[in-house]
Amino acid sequence: HFPISRCLAKAAVSFDAYDKMRKLLPLNSHYIMRVGDNLTINSIKGTIYDLLGYFAPGLAACIGGLLIFQQANGTQDVFVAMRAVVKGLSVFEAFLVIVISYVLGHAIASASSWLIEKKLVEHVKGLKDAVHVENILDSTHYEVFCRKYATAFQAPYGSRDIRRVICYVQAKQPAVYETSMTFLAFYGMARNLSLISGALCIAEAVLIGRICENLLILALLAVLSLIFLYEYIRFRKYYLDTILSGFLIPTE
């Protein structure tokens, strides 16, 4: 006798587990979680940040560095030379470029965090004010935020206490927290690309006397650095706004 009732009971339990797991995903996620999959929300988050925050900036730095190197050696058409280099890569060399880009991306992220986030933003009033909680929330919601923070942590909110809020949202509102990770990845990428563009701009300035076209490239890199700095501030504000919204959601 085939135990149909037992199979149906197991199927119901599995579907219920799947439904609960699916509801934890961000509303805009394109990933489908199935029971038994090894893919988790944290791995999705890590993959997005690894790709945007580390690999993409590292690859941009490799390409930019190669272009600067070719210019320094007097190459007339650096883009044609660049295409030739890319076409000549073997599978192993392409894999090596990926690994180097990823590792370099970590170094760039550390440097940009120190130079842009801790030095530039913290010491330039306009940039610093733009990412402060009291300027992201309106006055009414900021008062509610301060009251809830004091209740949750038994202390008044200080400008350096945002990490407590992030940890609180991660524990109490995991779906909101995972959604905010997308903005975190984009603002990390923009911050890193701003640093890379600035560094390449300085390198171009060193070569300015050797190649007449450098002036245009120099101006382009300077503009790109400012654009990426703006995007960094914009996505950081989106990230904080999402975290603060999650913190203000009533919990049982």
C-alpha cells in the first residue's frame, strides 16, 4: 500500500518551507529559491557586491592602467592596441585577469573607503551633511527615529551610531536589509570608480607633455571622477534611506 497521506504531508511541509523562504527575498529580486538549493540570500548579496564592488572596479583599473602604460610607451592608437591585447589573451590569461581584477578591487575598495569615505566626505561639509540621518529624514520622521533609537538601545542617537541601526534592521527586517544591499553594492562601485578615475587623471597629467591628446582625456577622467563621486553620494543616501525605513517599521 503506497503511503499517499504521508507523501502529501511531506509535500505540504516542503511547500510551506519554500513559501516562508521566498517571502524573505526582496520584492525586486529575480532569484527563485527552491527547497534544497544551496543558493542562499547571503550568497546572492555577496555575489552582487563581489561583482560590482570588487571585480568591476578592479577590471576598470587594469584596463586604465594598460592604456596609461601604452601611452607612456608612445603608442599612437591605444584603443587599437588594447583590442589586440584582449584578442590575444589565452583562456588561462583571461582567468588570471579575472583573479587579478578581483584582488585589485579589494585593495581599491580599502583605499577608496579611507580616502573618500573617511577623509573627503567626513571633512567636506556639503558631502558630510548629505549623508547625515537628519538630512535624509524629514523632521517628523527624524524625531520618531530618535525616540525609537533611544528605546531600542537605551541611549541617544549619535552620528557614529548608524551601524547599530544597520544591525537592528538586519535582525528585525531581513527583507529590507537585503534590498539595501543592492544600493550598498552600487555606492561601493561608484566610490571605487571615482578613486580610479582620479588616479588615472593624475597619471594623464604626468604624461601631458608627451601626447597632445592628453588634455581631452585628462578632462574626461576628471569629469568621470566627479560623476562617480556624485553617484556614490546618491546611492549611499538610497542605502541609508532604505535602512532607516526598515528601522522605522513597527515590530511586534
